[in-house]
Amino acid sequence: MPTAILRGDGDTIDYLPASNVNAGDVIVQGDLIGIATVPIAADTLGALRVRGLFVMPKPSGTAITAGTKLYWDATNQRVATTDGTGANKYLGKAAAAAAAADTTILVLVTP
């Protein structure tokens, strides 16, 4: 019996939501973050992307350099540059720099 059996490419995971999920919603499950790319109806099996390039909201007034570790601030529904003493979950890295005046940033989401 093999010790590992390939079940997919690892870019998506199955997700069965208790309530409707909109395309673009960020779903936090423990320390794992997934993003719905299409709507998923409640109690219907769908998929979340756990890897990829996404344009995501960021706080205005904060400049972020490419390669910066980013976290998901679920309270404010935007990226953060700190883990907020554990409240914010690791999201990935900035794939490009964003100026302080920018309201979005390109994020390389990685588990």
C-alpha cells in the first residue's frame, strides 16, 4: 500500500458551505484560506482555490513591497502585513508592490 495517493493538483479543495458563498469570498478554515471563484449554494459541494494570483483589498495608507508576507484580516475583509497576534491567518505574499494610496494589491495566495 503506498503511503501517498495523488488526489488533485492542490490548487483547489472541496468545500461544503452551510450558507451561500459568493464568488470572491475568502473562507478561513482554521489556518487554511480558500477563495471561492464561483458562487457556491448552501449545502452544495463546491471548490475553493488555495493557490493563485488574486487582486485583493488592502488598507489605504499602507505601502507594501513585493515579496512581503501577507495575512487575511477577516474582521476588516482585507490583507494585513501582520498576523495580528494570531487573529489574522497567513495568506501568501505580495506578488507586486502597492503604494500607500492603492486600495488593492496583487497577492500570490499559497497555503
